[in-house]
Amino acid sequence: MANFTGTGVIVVADVQTYQPDAFDFGLASGDAKVTTWLSLTTEDILRELRIKWWQTYKSNVFTDITVLNTVELDNTKVNLDQFKRAGVYLFLGKFFFPALTKFRPEADKDRFERMIEFYNSQYNIEFQKILEDGVEYDSDDSGTISVAERENLHSSGRLIR
């Protein structure tokens, strides 16, 4: 079943799937900061979708020019399940490991700084792959994603400038 809630791309268990020892470094999985960062991860992914995908999607799908500039991304129509891996990478690279690092000079980077670099690069790669493969957006509110509702970034065949 697809996650069309608009909230919660990931949970603690998803983080532990990719980084089993994540909560052994001093931040507990139930910490208020962790809960906040999980929410921020979802917000950041949805914001990046609005920036990188939504404008192209609107111009490909909506033919009535008077509607085009007024239609906003409906977070509850995005299948957030497809962003689970990207969400874990973003959570670890942007929120979790930065809270643990000492931010030393380049030559003396600690383990967490190296992990930040790795997870941030993996997030960028994963997010781009999702855009290229096709974002699942339930435009007809049916609760399922049809082939026609899986819109990749460049599906129209037009040159995007």
C-alpha cells in the first residue's frame, strides 16, 4: 500500500535498516531531536520535489494556462514510499551525523564528517534517480498509481530549459 499521507517519509526503523548502529553514538532513537529531524526530512524532500519536479509536471499535465500557475503540489498525492532510501540518506547526512561531528579541519575529518559526505552524495544520486524513473503522484485521487501517473522529469520529450 502506498504512503499518501504527506507526512513521514521515514521512521527510526528505516534509519536502522541502512545504518544499524546509528543510535549507538549517543543520540537515542526516541530523542525529541530525532523526531524533529524525521519530520524535517519529509518537509525537505517535498520542498525539493516542488523545486525540481513540480513545475515540469504541471506544464506537462495541465493544458489550461489559466490553471497552470495556481495549482500547487498536494503532498497527500505523492507516494512517499518511493523516497524512503533518499529520506534515510538525507536524515543521516543533513541532520543526524552533523549533530555528532566535531567539524575538524579537512585533513583531520572525523568518522561522522566522512559519513556526512557519503550520505549527502548518496541522497543526491538517489533523488535524481527517482526523478528520472518517475515520481508517483496520484493525480486522480484513486489511492493507486497508474502508469500514466508515474511522471518522470523529462517525460514530455520536449527540451527543458
